[in-house]
Amino acid sequence: MQGSTVDSGQTALNYQTEAIASGHHGEHPDHRIFGVIMFLVAESMIFLGLFAAYLTFKLNTPDWRPEGESELELLLPGINTLILIASSFVLHQGDSAIKKNNQAGLRIWFGATALMGAVFLCGQIYEYFHLPFGLKSNLFASTFYVLTGFHGLHVLFGLLLILGVLWRSRKSDHYNSEHHFGVEAAELYWHFVDVVWIVLFTLLYLL
């Protein structure tokens, strides 16, 4: 009887030791992804407020677009939009790769996404230098720069997250099929940035 108790205690101790070593704690589930989602929900509220302000100004301002002011060109923003949408699919391939322990694939796909994000930002800066209005030209111009600039700041932050994942992936054991929170967090944030831009592009350029 005593020997059985000792064996049971030893088994429990071994299980606890293995759980600690592997980073799994039954009493402390991992809520980090939930935290990221809640953060993105909060960010969504900020963008919704900006979108609501834009629509309110547009519907209640008689000279919203002053007469004679040229319409926004669609070519460059349209290309930028395609690049950003495509980058979400490219980034997802990196997430799929690491879940198969393909670390080289993670680096390739995340590197390609980083390049696409940088191209998007360069395109936006180029557009700023060639717009027919300035920040203080009129109410439309001010809201345009605020909305696109705030989104651009989020793209920059997302780009830094992706570069952070690439930096950490230099250690071959940092990300694998069991431990890849950083990869998933970066992907969720990038998808959020993508969706916000689609709404923004529709409001500013198409409506």
C-alpha cells in the first residue's frame, strides 16, 4: 500500500515537472491571443469614430469638395490596395509554414510581406507629395490626411511586428508548430490593418 502511494506521488511529480518544462500550466491557460483580439477591437472603435466623423462632415458640409478641385486619382491607391490585400495572403502562408515546422518558409513569406508593406508605405508617401491639396486646404483635405496618416502609422507598426518576428526567427528553436504566438499575433494585426484600409479606400476614393 505504501509502495503504491509512493509510486503515485512520483508519477504526479513527474507529470508536474514535464508540464513546467513544456510551458503548459493547466491552471493558467494562455490568453494572449484573446488579449490581441481585444486590443484590435479597441483599435476598431477608434477607426469607427474617425469614419463616423468623416461621413458626418461629408453629409453636412456644403463645400465638402471645393469647386474646381480635381478628383483623387485611383491608379496608385488602387495598386497599393491590391498590394496590401495580397500581402495578407502571403503572410498567412508564413503562419501555415511554421505550423508545419517549416522555419525557412516562415522567413520567406514574412520577408515578402515586409517588402510589400514597405512598398505600400512608399506609395502612400509618394501620393502625399503629388496631391492637389495640402493638410490645411479644406476640411476634406484635413480629414483625408488624418485618416490615411493614422492608418499608415498602423501599417508601420505592423511592419515592425513582422520584422520583429523575422529577427526572432533567427534562432531555429524560437518558433515551431507548438510555440508560435508571435507569428499569430503579427498575422492578426496585419489582417486588421488590411480590412481597415479596404473600408478607408472605399470611403475616400470610391464614394
